Amino acid sequence: MAAAKKGRPAWDEASVRRALKSGFTAGMGLSLVSAKRGFLKLAMAHQASLSQPAGLVHGGAIATLADTAAGAASMLLLPKGQMAVTSELKINYVGNVSKGVLIAEARLLHYGKRTLVWEVRVKDKGSEQLIAITLTTFFIVESNIKA
């Protein structure tokens, strides 16, 4: 992980919690479990609206959980006037789940001048079974979004 960047982060944990309840992710039931510099953990409880026809959690919901975890963790790093936007997300699905709670753990791998790179592991909370792993790159861009 690169050295800490100058400036206080524009977002705090309260900002993340507000963001999870707005826009695209509002109906997914995402909740912040914990966060510190370079690490963030999100939870998503299974609900029927996130399932595919066989009753398993839809891969798109899992990808959104992982992308949101890394995106929120990025916003906790970046100073006011910057934001992160996904430029690439590579995901491997290695398990499946049809009930319970999924946990996404985002870990910072790289903090550069123009990009952030995160590894996110999505696990079943109950069994600790690995469900998916992602490698996600974000562009750092100018922003006027308020926390």
C-alpha cells in the first residue's frame, strides 16, 4: 500500500451509511460493519429480490456488494474534491449461497496518483465459505459530491 495521501478524507463512516441507503444500492440492505484506512467490511442479508430463479444470490448482487465495498473504502481515503469511479472489476465466483448474510471485505492493494486497486473477498458469514473474490480498479477523478 502506498504512503498516506495528504488531506482529510471527504467522507466518514456516517457518509458511507447515508450513501448505502441512496441510489442503486438503496434496496439491497447493505450495512457497514467496520472500516479503517485501507479496509472496509460490508454486510448484505439474503432477500428474495436479490436471488436468481434457483434461489441463489444473483451474481450481479454479489458483484455490486464487492464493488460497493471497494468504492466506499475508496471514498474514506480520498480528500475533498476527489472521488473514485470503477474502471475495472474482475470477479471469480467460487461458491454460492441461498440464505444468510454475505460479508465483503475490501483490502487496499495500491493507492496511486490516478488509481486505487482493491481486493475484495465475499464470504458467507455463517460458514466463512468463500463465495467470490474480486480485483477492482478505480480511477481517481475530481468531484463536487458532498459527504
